[in-house]
Amino acid sequence: MSQLSGRVREHLAEGVTFLKWLLYSCLVGVIVGLVAVAFHVGIDMVTELREQHPRIIWLLPLTGPAIVLLYRWCGMEKDQGTNLVLVAVRDAKRLKLRTAPLIFLSTICTHLAGGSAGREGAALQLGASLSAYTGRKLGLDEHDGRIVVMCGMAASFSALFGTPLTAAVFAMEVVTVGRMYYAAMVPCLLSSYTAVLAAHGFGLHVIHGYPVHDALELDLLPILQTAAMGVLCAVLSIFFCKVMHAAPRLYARYLPDPLVRAAVGGALVLALTLLVGEQTYNGAGDGVIRRMLAGDTIPEAFLLKILFTALTLGAGFRGGEIVPLLFIGCAFGTWVGPFLGLPHGFSGALGMAAVFCGATNSPLSSILLAFELFGGDGLPLYALCCGVSYMLSGYHGLYSEQKIIYSKFRPEWIDKKAE
């Protein structure tokens, strides 16, 4: 009888835990989702303003130092960005609430001036800091606090990009490669769904995704072509990670003063924009991605986008890396894919998913990203391309605080940080 009553109490406790996370997850989804919607609208507004008034890019040398001063005045000059979010989940490091308004304002300033950056990486910081504060106010302990931070990551990514499944899995997968935080699955899904519904309520992502109409069916030749694309995307993702890690080190070596560094970085991006003669590589580049998938081929675009993004973020501007990463993958795929015999649009989509995978070491999220952005056609080939890119990208990664605990080649424990 005592054993039976013990089991009943155990099931009741599990039910209470489920109801608790049902409430907490939806609460985080609403809070973070609404702020992320405002973030999305703000970036869209300043991007449209810059496109209407292209001379705004002359503010780049002033915008960088302004962002550095803003962080300095708030005591956050040494902020680690998205890396701090990963540490908060893995080691329960405290996230400050002031991170949210800082990344909100600074990313909008970066986009207004024409720095090359995305929004989703910044949104991870925004969502994580808001959810961490909410967790503290709810009196959550250290373990539940980690889950609520992942809920915030999922909600912000979902509301900003409109990919709720990808957002939920990415929040669980990206922190520690080889170990998924399955206890956070239902909370992350609920937060992600709530946030994207909030975005839908404001008219965002109602019609979403990228048009790809030439996906191939599973067959021997497409398998070989797709695997070859995965190899090339792995090489490109390694190159991108190395450049992104090298840029801030080079800036710091030759320009130790952060204010001077930010001013020079802004001037370099401005000069490069004037040299190119157009603003294709300023901002995130979502519109350019759509053009490339629709048929445009710009052979040098992936290299220029890498350069623009490294100069921008390495100098101290704030923003995300994910949409620039998708831009780079799309530009590379649409250029090299036809040489492999792959259709233009499909090869661009493969490049987007596989380069994202190689740089973030998140294969499951990358496969779901392909599904949510491009639909189910060709999904087995997307999965293969992402798998090859993940395996051959080695232990390189976009986030230096990301831990890889299992080898990509053998079932053995390695426990090392991404290079």
C-alpha cells in the first residue's frame, strides 16, 4: 500500500511540475514574444529608413563609438554577447536585465547605420536576459532557472524568425554539442509557440519561408551531389568561424582603445560600401537572399558578406550572426551548386542550411530550419548535406563558449570548447 501511495504522490508531483511549466513557459513566451515583436518592427523601420536615405551610412564611424559608450556607461563594456547566454544555461551564470535594453538599442543602431549584422543572435541575448529576470522574480532555483533561460532563447528566436520548431530545438542543442537538454523540451516548445503566435497577432510571419521550387528527389546522383555540397559548406563554415574569431583579436592588437576600434571599424565598413558602390552587404540581407534564391548569382557575394560582417561585429557593433550566415550560405550555394549539377534555388537552400549547421554545430536544428523555411520537398537531401557539414566542420564553432562533449567521428567523450 505504501509503495502504491508513493507512486501516486510521484505522479501527482509530475502533474504539478507539468502545470507549473505550462504556466511559466507561456508567460515567458508572451513577455519575450511581445518585446521581440517590437525589436523586429524597430529593425524593419530603421532598415527602411536607411534604404530611403542611403547617406545615413556616413554615420557608421560615429555609431560604433556610441554603442561602445552606451555599454560602458551601463557597466557592460566586457559583455560576452551570445557566449554569456550559453554559459548561463550550462553553468547557471547570472544574466543581467540591462542586457535586454542594451542589445535592443545597439542592434537597432547598427542596422540604422548600415553595419552588417543580423537580429536572431541578438534576440537570443534579449530573450535570455528577460526570461532570466522573470525566473528570479518567480523564485526559481538554479536548475529551473536554466530551463527558463532556454525558454527565453526559444521564444525570441521564434518571434523574430518565425520558425518555432527550429527555435525550440536550437535552444536545447546549441549550448552543449552531444547532449540535449530534454527536460526543457516541453517548456521550450510552449514558449516558442506562444511567442510565434504573438508575432502572428501583429501580422509577422503570416506568410513565411523562402520559395524553393526545384528541390530534387532522393536518388543516387542527388545524394552524391548533395554530399559534395556538404563538404564544401563545411570548409566555408570553418573559414567563417576563423574570420569571425580573428577579427576582434586583430582589432584589439592594433587598436587597443575600444572607442578608436569602433570608429575605425565603422569607417572601414563605410569605405568598403562606397567601394562596392551599393548597400547589398549592409544590414542583414534578407531581401538579397530572396533575390538569389529567385535566380540571381553573385559569385563574390559570400566573401564580401563575410568581410562586411567581420569588420562590423569585430569592431564592437552589436547584432546577430545568423542571417548573415544564411546570406553567406545562400550566396555560396547558388554560385557553386550549379557546378555540381544542382538546381540554382535548391543549391542556395542547401548552402543556407549546411553553412548554418557547420558554424553552429546544430544538425537537428539545421534540418528543422530547412523544413520550416523551404518545406518538406528534398528534406532527406537537406539532412544529408547538414550531416556532412556538421561532421567535417570539426570542432570549430561560431560561439567560443559552446562545448563539444562527444567526438564527431567516434562515440567517445572529448569535452572541449568550440574553436
